[in-house]
Amino acid sequence: QECELCKAAAQTQPTRAPALGAQAVKTLTHENSSYTLYDDGTAALTDGDTADDGSINVPATVTDELGGVYTVVSIADDAFTGAQFGTITGFSLPEGLVSVGARAFAYVYIPAALRIPDSVKSIGEGAFEGGLYEKLAIGKGLTAIPARAFAAASLLSSVTLSDATTAIDAEAFTDSPVKKVEVTGADGCLDTVIGQVKGLKNATVSYNDPNAKTDVWLQEQIDASTGPTVITIDSNLRLENPVIIPSGKDITLTDDGSARKLSSPYSRTLFQIRSGGVLTIRTTGGDELLVLQGGESTFRISGSIATVSGTLNLEGGTLRGGA
């Protein structure tokens, strides 16, 4: 059942952006598209078409015959119906754009990749339905995604978004074969939201915590240690390369009382424990306070959590990953 909060948030997003009370002063045509210019220095794209080279590259600004510059902040409902089902040679939306109207680019065959700029705060229902884009990057300004916004995108396999997008209509990605969703945010922060969206709920979801520390940080702590050393993990860890426990090092990793996760974005082994090296995993409470998320093991000599030639002590924690 669709989340009522998500539905309400998605439906109440505005689809216009010139300031309240701004007055239209003139219209102009730029690269086969029509714009309405307002007295607050903004412009709305009202009737769009492809440029002479077959592209749709919405400009950040347009200039009138007197040299006045207007910032393009909105695209009207159904703006590009004249470009439906045609071949598009290129596509881009500018930073500074604030809103995209309902069905503005429905069945416009946007190629390859679609990027929604961070400045965009609202899009209407069906805004990008039926495109041919394979990758979709949603900017952090878009907090709600309405019904069918990216539906029927038959080639769409990868979606990236941030934890700022907290409401997604259950039908937003219907009939789009998304295989991978990447979220910039804390681990699991959008699991509930994504889990109720058709087209996304069966995709593999990964998280990139912007506050996570890295393998470089942990390796520096280990290399600088003398004698038995306890290292407190006070944030999630993103290990892009295996962390090495050298011979002669005795390292204990523990949590700070909050749930922390150590993972690799590339399904690599998290640790390499050399002969004579010791690694102990210890929690201050329940095992869930320290989760080690390893990748799938391809060879018997390479475990998903650690390659061990020295000693590995498990005194708590949760191990996840391949065999």
C-alpha cells in the first residue's frame, strides 16, 4: 500500500518557479523553444522543441533583444510534446532550474543519461516518463518524486539519489527495469521509502555515507600503533582497499556505542591479516553494533571478510557477505 505521507508530499510540490506576484513582460524564442520572461528576471520555458542539431539543452539563461538576461527557472507542463518519439542527439538541464512541469518530457527519447540538477526542487507527474535514458542521477534538491515521474523508461538500469529524497510515489518508476540504486546517505536511510516503490523495490540498493571514514584513515591508525591497540570506530567505514594488519601488530576494533558498519563498495575483502598480525573484533554491547559487510568470495583462499595468515579473534560483531 502506498505511503500516504509520500503520496501527499509528492502531490503538493509546485510546478512553477517565478516568484509569487511576478508579472510576465514578454516572450522570446531561443533554439526553437518559446520562453515567457518575468519582471523578476526569471524565465519559464513554455513550449519546447529540439534545436536545429536535434538536441535539447535547456539554457541557464536567455537574453532578450535589449540585452536583458533572464534566468530559466521553470519548464511548463507538457512543454516538449512536440519533441515526443523523435531522436534526441543530446540532453541537459541547467543548474538554476527550479521546477519541471507534469509530462514536460514525457516520451521524449532522452538518450543515455539523465541528470536532475541540485537546484531542481519539484517535478510534475510523468515529467520524464518513457525516456530512453539508461542512468538517472537525481539532485539533492528534489525531496519528493511524484507518480510516473520516471515510469516506462525501458532502458533505465541505474538510479542515484541522496537521502534528501524522502518521498517517492509507489508508481514513480513503474515499468522501469532498475537493477541498481545508489544512495548518498547513511546506511539503510531510504530502505523503507525504496521498498514500497514499484520498479525499485527489487533493485540492489547500496549506500555511500558522506560522513564515513575510509580505509586510509584506518590504515594510518594501525600503522601508527605500538603494542596492543584498541581503535574505536565512531562512524561507518568505507574500505575501498583491504586494510592490512602487518606482522607484529595487535589491533582491536570496537564500536563507540552506536551501530557502525564496515563495508567495501567493490565487494573486496575487508582485511588482510599477515603472519604474526592479530585482529580482534569486539563490541561493547550487542553484535549489531559492529557489522562487517564483506563481498562475495571467488576463491577459497580469499574470504569475504578477511584473508587470514595471522590471527582473527571474533568477540562480537556481525559478519555479512559471501561465503
